[in-house]
Amino acid sequence: MKYATILVFGLLLSVILLTEKKQQEKKQKQKKLELKKAELCTEAKCKLPDCRCSGVVLPKQKFKGKEQEIPQIVTVTFDDAVNAVNYAQYELLFEGLVNPDNCSAAATFFLSHEYTDYVRVNALYNEGHEIALHSVTHGDGTDYWREANVSTIEQEFGDQLTILEAFAKVDPKSVHGMRLPFLQISGNNTFQAAKNLGLTYDSSWPTQQHTNPPMWPYTLDYLSSQDCQIGPCPTASFPGMWVDPMVTWTDTEGYKCSMFDACVYPPEDNVDVLFEWMLENFNRHYKGNRAPFGIYLHAAWFARGANHFAALKKFLNHLTTMPDVYLTSISRMLEYVRNPSLGKPFKSCEEKPKSTCEPFSCNVQKLSTGEERYMSVCDKCPEVYPWLGNPLGKHQ
Ligand SMILES: [Zn+2]
């Protein structure tokens, strides 16, 4: 009798376990099935404001012949940590820069966590700059990001979002975009993670082929025609997810560079030479189809030569004297791409957030290495240095 009872219980248990396993497999299958293979894009199927084919070279077909009336949008982006030194440079760079519509010029900051000064991030945010995501750890190298699965990417960028909300008082609803460290995407995983996090764009994907005419931002509803320089690139459909392609620059020898510091043959360290080089790259957009012009750099580039900062300052100053050039954030630029017009791109200035921040200086331990980390935050120090899996820095 005893054995029979055990046998019955054993059988029951295995039936329950099997059903659970089956259900789990079913769930995983469903998750995989959710990824629909992207089909070829046609303008009949894919319409603004939420869908845009990658191969379309003008914001609207009827703008053909009126290219010179399309507003030229310029997006300046900085990657990595914001600290006291580069914050002072950003302040100087954007000081007094006003667009033709009298709205202040703005940049986009892709923030990674380590060494970031969150009090300064709060200041940039309140000045109207866009705060976007560049991961918590920045990873060990390209392998980490190329092989990252959806949950790793989601945690790296989701935890950074949590850190920004808690310590820089940035409203998570105002955070829309991401850039992968080393520009290393991992195919569909990157965009699935972006979607899960509620982000609306990625700006990690450089193009070397579509620079003349330069590529406009597009959505991943349908298959992308962009050249895949740092694969794997996505193959599935992600409706409404925008790609802001990093249209590469051309260096002095004709080689392409996605970011300033990646140019193999950069111009010599002279304000006028650097300025002319920037203007030449800009004119490919301005005298062409007016696709948004991206200036992609790290603050470290300023240290490459005594005249680098002055050259960029001169160039941005020059741009703001032009009646149809607008320096703005990527997310604001995408608003225009969704609803394009000739002439003025925006109806009104963007309202600046008024996010209060009581600055605190904290000395906290980074648990993974035992090192002390100095950290500037708003309102309250964490107990330990925030990190992946512990973005609020709680004692564990
Ligand atoms: Zn970086």
C-alpha cells in the first residue's frame, strides 16, 4: 500500500512538472514567435508619422525641387560619463547658442554610469539638453555587447535609467533613446530590449554607404537597406522603433569616420583647418537633401589638440548664424521627421524641465572591486556604489 501511494504521488508530481515545463517552453516559443521577419518596405504600406522606409531620401516626396526650404537640423551628441571637467566644456560650447526660432540650442548626452556626476547631469537636463542611455558598465569590449542577450541589454540600459531617475532627478518619460558602447549592436536583441524599455530610438548604427545623399532616420517596421558595418544587424520587424543612422564623416584622406575621434587622418590642429573640414562635411547635407547632420564625439576629443575646442565652438557659432539651421536633440529632431514641413521645423520651443536637486557628495564603496568611489548625486547618497543589478545602491 505504502509503495502504491508513493508511486501515485510520484506520478502526479512528474505530470505536474512536465506540464510546467511544457508551459515554459510554450512561453519561450511565443516570445520567439513575437519576432516577425522584416519585409521589404514600400511607401504605400509604411506611412508617417509612425513608419518610414530607410531608402526614402526626402522627408516628403512633394519636397522634391524644394530641398533648400527643408530646415537643416544638426544633432550634437556626447557619449560616456559627464564630470566636472567636461561639464564646464559643454557649458562653454553651448553658451549663447540660439536657433533661428529663438529657442536655445540643445545636445544629446548618452550617459554611462561610472564616474558620472549626477548633479551636473541634472543641470544639463534643466538647461534643455536631452539625456539618453549608454549603459551602466560600458562593458568589457565589443564581444560583451555583440553576444549580449535581451535581458543583459535590458538590465544595462534599464538600470541606467533607474540611476538617472534616482540620482539626477531625470523624468524617465523624457528618456527616449540609446547608444550601444563601441556602437556594437547585437542584431534583434538590441531593438527588442529597447522596445521592452519603452525607448523609441537607437543611434548606434553607422552608415558609410549612404552619405551622399545622406540617409534620413527611419523605422524598423520593415527591412532596413542600411549597410551593416558593425553587425549583427536586425532582421525582424520592430514597428515604430526609429533608427537615427550615424551618417559618417569623411576625413582628410577620404576615409569614413562615425565619430570624430575615430578618424584615421584627422585635420591638423588649427582652428581654420578644422573649421573648414567641419563645413565641408556639413555641406554634403546642407547643399543636398538636408538629412539631419550628426556631430558625434566624446569630450576627450577636445584634449587631442589645443585648438579642437575653439574650432568646434567656431563651427557651432557659424551654424547658428544661418537662417535655416537648427541645433537640437535627437528626440526633437525625430519629432520633425515624423511631421516634416518646409520652413520652420517647430511650432514652439520645448519647455525646459524644472527638476530640483539638492547636491550631495558621497563616498561609497564599489562592491565588485572594493574601491571607494566619489559620487555627486541629488537629494540622498546611496548606501553603496550603484551598479548593474543594484541601481539604487542598497546594502545587499
Ligand atoms: Zn562610450
